[in-house]
Amino acid sequence: MSVPLADRVIQLAFDPGISPKGGGLPGLSVLKNVVNSINLFGIIAVVGALAVSLGVWAWGHHTGGHQAEANGKKGAVVASGAAIGLGAANGIIAFFTDLGSQVH
């Protein structure tokens, strides 16, 4: 026996009733602390990478090493982009989580 098309669409749009909920599993606070520590470690590493890249850029500029200067510029741009990403990680995830929760 075949199922009408309207019933198939209703079955596809079924809401399972699942949503994120804090406190359901043990260790959530530990996991948050670990992720926060990883984020801090990443930010510290990016500061170091930016300092090294700016030093290579300056060294290449003053010695006439065009390849070193170009690599220093690339490193500075990548480190700056990584800093933006690390700093905005919570906001980016919150934005897309909110956007995804609006899908019905």
C-alpha cells in the first residue's frame, strides 16, 4: 500500500524534540575548562607567531631579502586571521547555532 505524498512530507518534517541542554552529562565544566585553556594556548601561540613574522618581515625589508619579506607579510596576515578566529570563536558558534535553531 503506497503512502500519499502529503503524509511523506509530514514524516520528513517531524520534530524529534531534541535541543542542547547543559548539565546532562558529568564533566561538562571540565570540558569547558579544557576548551578555554586550548583557546588561551592558541592565542598565546598566535602572539608569538605574529612577533616572529613581524621580525622576519622587518629583517627581510632591511636586508633586501624579498622572499623573507614576503614570507613575513604572509605570516603576519595568517597570524592576524588566526587571532580574529580565536577571539571570535564563541560569537561565530553562537551565531550559527542560533541560525540553525531557526530552521523548522
